[in-house]
Amino acid sequence: MLRASALGLAGLGAFAFAGAAGLVPPVFAGSGGDKAVAIPAATIDVAPATGDQVAVLAGGCFWGMEAVFEQVKGVKSVTSGYAGGTRATATYAQVMTDRTGHAEAIRMVYDPRVVSYATLLRIYFSVAHDPTQLNRQGPDTGPSYRSAIFPQNPGQQRVATAYIAQLGKTGAWPQPIVTKIEEGAFYRAEAEHQDFARRNPAHPYIVRWDKPKVAAFRAAFPSLAR
């Protein structure tokens, strides 16, 4: 679905890193992209678990978030949807009014033996979106594009809260992190939004905003990329 803000708009591009461990020098993330922000890995992680786990993250348009995390080893599925509001208002038309309380979000099912929750958060903060943009992301504006984490258990909440505090002390960004820890159920978005980037690689929005993020991820975290 063509978004009104999809074409020819300036804004922050994707972030990239030269390596996955420790602090690394900034590089350009692609056409129109700003220099990367170097951030450390989280100092704590969710306790080891058996069986697949679920993570729900919001960081702007779900097309790009989905496109990045589909590339991550250990992530078994990524679903685009809405989080933070009610089932009755979980439709694209209603969410776009910014009166539902929903954020565009993704729900990941991942294998914690392959990729940890804290590693997913590192990708989220370093590549998938800009955590300093309040109620917007790149060309998209409004609360539905906010930066928010929806922990699925107390362990995730503890790790997410600690990591935001840790990153805030690094001074890695010129502006403060605005990512919020929120509660709320996740609701699957309409079929046309699922796997959008993979099904529409030539879409102008995907080419301008999301392909650079995917390229940045693959360059920054080669050991984590499929």
C-alpha cells in the first residue's frame, strides 16, 4: 500500500556498524543514510530458556522493521501488526488516525539458542530505527510510529529497561532516547502488509528507506545474518 510520505523525503537513514561486538567506528549506512551510532552490547540478557520465544517491538513503519528482522538467524517468523490498543481498533485505517493508542509493531518468534533477546534489542537500536525520534520515524509522523518495546515477560522487561538506561549513559546519540516500555496485546495487520518488502522490492518506499537498513544490518552483523 502506497504511503503518502513514501517518495522523495529527507530524514535520518539507517544505521550500520562495522562489527557486531564492542564499539565500532561509524560508517555510512547507504544512500541518504547518516553515520552509524556505535553502541555496546547489553550488559544483561534474558535467562536461557527452552523452546521458541516471542519479542514485540515498535520502531516506525512495520515494513522496514519486518524486513530487517527477517534477515536475522534464529528468528523463525516476523509478523507485522499493531500493539498498544484494542482489538476493535487494530486496522490500518483506524491506526493511521493516531487515535487508537496502537503503534505499528512486529512480533517475532525466535530461537533463544541461536539469538538472544538482548541481541535483538541491539539490532533494534542500532540498525532498525532511530530511538531518539519522538512519535515519528524518518518520513512517517504520529504516535503510531513511536519507538516502543512491548516485553512479553518480566525478564524481557528487566533487560529492555536496563539496556535503555545503559545506552542513555553512553552519549551515543546527540538527543536522548525516547523509547518507551509499554504493555498491550499484539494484533496481526492486514495481509497486504505481511512480508511487504520481500514481495515488493522495487516499491519506492522500500528502496528509499528499508533496503539501506537491511544492507546495514548485513554489513554490521555478518555472523547474525542469514
